[in-house]
Amino acid sequence: MKTVIIKEAGFEEALYGIGLSYGLTSGIDYNDFLDDGDLFHNVWSVSKKLYNKDLGHNKFLESMQIWISINAPRFLWSEIDTYRISTKQSESTMHTLSKSDLDQINFEYNIPTFYIEHINKLVKQVRENKINIDILKNDLPEGFLQTRIWNMSYKELRNVIKQRQKHKLPQWRMFCDYMLRDVEHKEYFNDIIGE
């Protein structure tokens, strides 16, 4: 499994929105807000008091977006899909599975050599139009790795980490540890680090 943060966006915009809620940025142009170090710092301080208060008080976190590339086994993707979060773009099994032969690197854990040979026979038969791809997909181990791009807000990410950081699947723990370590604005996760 491999997780990489591709991009984060919306921090300044989220702070500007908090300022509006508290009348701190009302009537102030967005660019002027960014240029006013004291005001920016004051609003940022307010955000650090609100980030862990649910029921709408931390709605500014919905404006902060993060895009993550995750190469994970199918057994984890079935759990990730529970969250129904924003956008997921993925390697299509239908369109990519029969493009090339598979090897141990295509799976989370090693699988028996005879089984890789079996899968590759099916891959070849799909390429030659001798069988439908559903037969290949039927025999594909759950440890098969797929890459997807996951886009979500900081608020959604906090929820995922709260629920999964002590999960029995090590892949969940690895994901949560990586995110808590590498997310740009760690200050919005202080309450759940090491929970």
C-alpha cells in the first residue's frame, strides 16, 4: 500500500469565511485579508479553537480540500467505499486488468506462483477475446492493488481518521499515521493524534 498527498487547497479561503462568521473580515477584500498579517493570525487562532467542535462550529474544514493518491488492495477499497466521500477516480479494472501480465508487485502480499500463472492465463485469454473479463475478475485475489485518487475535505478526513486509526487492518493504521504525519495543517488534528 502506498499513500501520497497530491495537493491541499482552501486554507486561506476557509479562514476568510471564519472571519465573515465573526464579523472580522466583513467589508474587507479577500486580498486585503491575506495581506493583513495581524488579522490573518487572529482568524487562524479562532480556527484552532473551533476545529474540533462539531455541529457546524467547524464547518470551515469543509472548505479545506485534500487530494490523495492511494495504491491499496481491493479488500481495503471495499471498506473505503463505506465513506461515500466526494470524488474517487480509479484505475478501471475493466480497462486495465488485461493490459499486461501480473506479478507479485501487483498484490499487497505474496500469492502462490501457481495462482499468478493461473491469473496470467486468464489475462491472456481476455486479450485474445477467448473469455469475458468477468471470469478474470472472479478469480482476482482481494489483495490486488489498485490506485485511486481520493478527494475529500479536512472535516471528512478527520472523521475517517477518528474511526479508523486503531482499526485491525494494518492498512488503515498506515493510512492514518501517514495522514497525521504529512497533512499540511496538522493543527486541525491535534485532538486525535495518538487517540
